[in-house]
Amino acid sequence: MSGRLANEIKQTKPFGSTAEEAVLNIQRTASLLALLIAESLKPYGITETQYNILRILRGAGKDGLSCQEVGARMITREPDLTRLFDRLEKRRLISRARSAEDRRVVLSRITDPGLTLLSDLDPATRNLPKKILGHLSEAQLRALIDLLEKARDPG
């Protein structure tokens, strides 16, 4: 058994493999990052997934995006985007309307209150990555990024 993870999770038996230990380390780290992000968003009454949707729609501009297009751009996959969009629309953070070109497509756009919320969140979220990973050097961050990208592309 090696590494800090075993102690953190009070593992008494060796991991089945180095790959298993790596996967569990990734999961443990992702869980910690999600918790820190959730804590920073909580005062604004918004979840990490809702924040991600609003940022995507802000980037889309006035043209908006379909639910499917937003889903493809999400950091984490969500099985029920429609319900999340319903909640954001109920809070008037987004609006939805049928596309003029194709009436089958519903386009979502961020509203002024949604833009204001993101503007309020920008300072806190801009500093969050440094708060979370600021103890790593630029070279370590680049190596981490490279390894994570390789892990997602086993081909």
C-alpha cells in the first residue's frame, strides 16, 4: 500500500493495482474540488451545474443554445438537463423560446438577472482555482493537465 490516500480513507489492505489507486485518487480529489466549489456558490443559491449552464449560455451570447448543445459543453454530464433549465427559468436566470428557423428546437438564453448573478460570482470564482491549486507550480499544473487529458483519451 502506498501514498497518502490509503491513510486518508483508512484503507488497511493494499490497493488492487496502481491504476485502482490512481482512479480513487482522482475521485477523491474531484469530490474535494466539488465541495469547495459548492461552498463558494452556496451563498448565491446556485449549484455547480447551474453555474456551468449559466456560463455556457453567457458565452453563447444573444443567439442562445439548445438544451442538447448546452449538454455537449457541460463539464459534468447531467441526465436531466430539462429539469435544471426549468429551475433556472423559474428563477428568471434564463429564458427559453422556439427557434425561428426550426420550431422543433427550443433555444435557451441567459437573462439580465442571470448575467448579474454571474457578474456577482465572477470575483469569487476567478480566484477559486488559485485558492484550490495555488500551491502547485506552473510546471506541476501543466504536468497535471497533461496527465488528466491523457487519462481521458486512452486511445
